[in-house]
Amino acid sequence: MLKVDYVRVGQKIKEKRLQNGLTREQLAELCELSASYIAHIERGTKSLSLETAVKICRVLNVSLDYLLLDEIQSHDRIFTALGSEVETLPRNKQDKFIKFARLILKNIDEL
């Protein structure tokens, strides 16, 4: 049975919060939680409900997999990095990138 490492979950939340330039108070407000509860979550001294985890994931733009499972982290990092690169492109180039990726996937067996 999978046991959730709440200390590690809290560390990930804090890392992403800082990367997003948010204070604990700002994250708490966006999630409709108290700043002291966010502090407890980040230290791993309190567990969080699924509802709270989803709120935090939405605000920090991360998946539940990222928070809960270390195995997914490397994949999440790759997609996040790629997504960040694509987001910097103008809309027309983003659309071309998506078409190109779909074309590659459609013809992957022929490459």
C-alpha cells in the first residue's frame, strides 16, 4: 500500500510556491485556506485532504501525481519545461508546434 510522505509533499508545495513567487499568505488566500495551515502542510506536520491538494495543485499549476508520486516527477519536469518553452512562442507558432507534434505521433512508426 502506498503511504503518502507528507514531509515530501510539503517540500514540493513550498518549492513550487517559491518558484511561482508566492508568499504563504498569497497561496493561502488563493486556496481559501489559512496561512498557518499552509505552513503546517509545507512542514509536513499536518496532512491535507484531497480537496485541499486539488486547490493547491490548481493554484501552483502542478498535477496531483507531481505532489504525491516521486516517480512521475521526472516526466512532469520534462512536460513542464517543454510547456514553458512553447508558452513563450507567439500563438501562431504554438499552433504550428501542436500540428507538428500531432504529425509526429501519427507517423511515429514510420520514423
